[in-house]
Amino acid sequence: MNPPAVSTDIRRDLVALLPRLRRFAQTLTGDANAADTLLREVSARVILKSHHWKGECRLESWVFNQIRIGWSDELRKRNRQEPLSKQNAEATGVSDGETKAFLGMPEGLASTLLLVDVEGFDYSEAASILGVTPELVSSRLCAARLALASQPPGLAEKRA
């Protein structure tokens, strides 16, 4: 067994996953800069702890889960240091209306929608990544789809 080869494969696979991981991190943080910081920190941790991935699940599921865990850790750390103000919790630097509509959803909805409808994870995989039950994934997915459907018609026309 050659540990450097395993870490090289994980690094290669991690690079291929970066755009998808960034989108997911952005749904969690609501901010591109915070998402990039989270992604850098978690990517480094994934490479250092690649020996923890035993191949029981798909690598991408494990890494998406690590992003979610990293964000949860960050929120706990922030809550210990100082309570989040309303201004810090709002997304900043987002100019596109569609992105605001997506990231402006209540917590958990955008991430669920991204994992299931964009990334193609099934409900049980998405539930595992998010640390919730498949039933909650189903409920969040329904709420997210309804939230998008209730957006003003102008957003859908811009896409066409």
C-alpha cells in the first residue's frame, strides 16, 4: 500500500470536484468570499485526512459532507466568539437576481435543491451529506421548489 498514491488520486479527484464544491459551499455560506475560504480550509483538511476515507461511499459524497461539517464547525466557532449580526448573516457581493433568489432561501433549502436537482444526488445521499433524514430532504426540496416557483416572472424571463 502506497499512501502518497492514494493522496495523489484524492487530490486529482478533488480538483475535478472544486466547481461543484464551491457551489455547495456558497449555498451554505451565502457569500462567495466565505465559500472560497471554507473550500480552501476543507480541501486542505480533506487532503490531510484522506486516510479517513475508506471507500465505503463515493468520494464526492464524503467531500460534500466534509464541506457541511466544516461550515457547521465555523458557525459554532463564530457563535462562541460573538453572535452573528443580521448584517453578517446576509449575503454580500451578489449582484445577479437569480443568484440572490437561490441563496436568499431559508437555511438548508438552497443546499438541498443544489444537491438533488443540480448535482444529482439521490435523497439518501443528500441526507447523508446534510446530516438530516431523507424525509427532511424531501420536505426541504419541496419548499425550495415552491420558493423558486413563487419568484417574480422577470427572473425566469431573464434566463430565456
